[in-house]
Amino acid sequence: MRIVIDTNVLISALFFGGKPKKLLELWHKEKFEIIYSQEILNEYLAVLEEFRPWSPDSGVQHFLALLSLHGIPVNTVPVKGIICRDPNDQNFIETALAGNAQHIVSGDKDLLVLKDFGRGTILTVNELLKKLST
């Protein structure tokens, strides 16, 4: 299974733990693959830098190293027909389509309201964890 992880899920996993952290642990156990694009990586890096002063030992470097080794990078192309309310979220749709992802995992209402992106669904962390447990 291929998924795209929204930045809010990554931040929650690395800085706050809980179910988002469990999701990353399942990725580490190879239960699914993470698809990312340069645009998403740039967003991850920018937002992670904002959080780093509050938790410098959060596992950010470890995650980024794992992503570079085990994640699947893709090149995106603009997509017509699926438009996010928040233009900044469009890169998650484009990355999912370019990488043939089955799911985007997000807590962002602007993405979740779409429910799907043509070839796959947009799920919360809880929804994906349930799917992975069956």
C-alpha cells in the first residue's frame, strides 16, 4: 500500500506521539510505503524547522534519513479536475496521483472534505490504522 502523509500528521507523530506516531512505526515495519515529492519534502522541512526549537530531539533527523532511504520520491505534474479549497494542499493530491498512492493521510479539513482523489481516498490517521489492522 502506498500513502502520502500530510504535514500535520508528520508533525503530530514527531512532536506529540499518539496514533500518528504509531502510524510511522507501522511504516518502519514496512506495513506501507510513503510517497513524497520535492514540494512535500520542502513543506516538511519548513514546518519541522518551526517546531524544532521546542523539541530538538524529536526524531526529525531520523525520520528524514528513513524517508530518503525508504520513501518513494515522485515528480508531480499539475492535475486538473481535483481542486483543494486550500491551494497549498494541492501538492498532496498531485503527489498521490503521481505515485499511484491508495491513500492520503491527513487531519486537514480542506483535504478530508474531498474524501477521494480519483484513484484513492483521503483518510484520517484513525481510519488508516483501522484499515491496516484488518
